[in-house]
Amino acid sequence: MRRFPQGNIGGLLFGCALNALTTLACAEVMVVVPEHSDQYASLAHSIIQAAPGSAGQLRLYADLPASIDDYELVVTIGTEATHAVNLDERFKYIPVLNGFIPRSEYRAGPLRTAVFSDINPAIHIKPIKQLYPERDPRIGVFVDSETNYLFGRVSPDKIGGFSLVQKELNETENPAQLIARFVEDNNLDAFIVIPSSIIYDPHSLKAMLYSLYQLKVPAIAYTPRLVEGGVGCVVAAYFDKELVLSEMVNRIHSFYETGELSTTTSIPTKAKVVVNSKLAEAFQLDLRNLMKYGEIHEQ
């Protein structure tokens, strides 16, 4: 299973990358990153290589250049870099591609576009539909004030062969205490776990997942960490670094081929899927259809 690089030895690699890239006479692409790390240096290299002649420069968000006349395209990685460029009026008339940000952080504009890296409900709903090919599954999810936009505010919502029931919680409500009633009242077939520091802490999440296990309702996660070992989620569907980067590189190629930056935002077109095969067997789920969905790793 792939793991995101942690960037613990970033200073050396970042410095080497910065020295090499800043020696270029003309930097057509500026890649703005949030911190010194090998992870961001590697991403910047891949992005710059997508430009003609691999002409580009890596910059820290806190150290933007005094002049931006030489740049044809600016690419930001992460929320901090995106904020820095958005607040700098000099970038108003330069095409900017934001990457590795959630939808909530995007600010649309005539020369702005983005490749999002946060969860996409579709990649979690599709595996559930594959697990229940003979009927339209009823799917539940807890959201908070910051994530309710992901699934819309109408509940339940009938979209494309499934029913979605969502409940908004606040920081005073314990999901582990609410999950049984939520499942039974809505006759749920599956439950989607989304990232939320407002709803979940490690203890309440673990207790809720155990309750779902007892109720024989499979949980679908946004990260493979919730699928590994023990009582957890049955399936995780997620985007990894390479998938987001590939989509960004395609955008850059298109920009240099057409001379225009499409303002249509996007997400990766593929997802990775991890399955806890022991839990799936305990739930008596048929994985044959799920195997057609995407790249599968069993735990």
C-alpha cells in the first residue's frame, strides 16, 4: 500500500532542487510550495518537467519573487501557498493552477483553476453500489458545518440508484452514541466516514466503527488507515499523491498546447481502493463486482 512521503529529510533535497531550478535563465512556471521538504521538491520537479524545456522555478509561499514578469503560469501546492498567491494582487492577471487543496479553499476567478485532493462522494458511493448490485443501497453519513456541502443539504437524496441520508453533527454530539439509532431509523445498508475533527476523535470513531460492525453495516473510509487490522472500515476509496499530480500535469500540458488555462476545476478520474477482506467476509459481501472498480489492495 502506498504511503505519503513524510518529508523528514526535506532540507537537503529541497535545497538541491532550489539551487538547480533557480539557475535557469527564464522561468516559465513558478511552483509555490508551503515548506522545505523532499515531498514538495519532488512534486515541483514533476510539475516543471511538464513545461516546454522544463523551464521553471520553485518558490516558498513566504518568499515570492519581487518580479513575476518572466512567468507564464503559476502552480500552487497546498492551502498555504494558494492563500499567499490569492492575496498577492500581482498574480491577478497570471494563470494560476491550484493543486492539493480541498474545494472549500478554492477561490474562482477568470484565470484560476484547481485540481482538488479532498474527498469526492462519488468515489465512496461507487464501491457501495458495487457491493449491492441487486438493489439501490441506502447510505448514511455524518457531516459537520464545514463538510455538509460535500453531499448537499437535502436528506434523504435519491441520486442515480441509491439513497443518501445525512445528519449534521456538532462538537457536543458523540457519533458513537448516535450511530445505532441513525442506522435503524433509516434502514441503512452502508455508512460513509468522512474526515472531520468536529465530529470524530480517535475514541469516538473507534467506538462508532465497532457499533457498525455489530449492526452488520459496512463502513466506507477516505483513508486506508481506517481499513488496516481490527474492527474498522471494510473499504477505503481515496486519491493518492500520484493521482492528483497526474491530473495537474495533464492540465499544464493542455495549457501549453492551447495557450489557455481551462477554468473548469477537476479531481482525479481514478481512485485507489483498499479492502479489509476479513471484514468483507464477515459481512458476507461479494467482492467480485468491487474488483472491477479500481486498483484493489487487500488487508
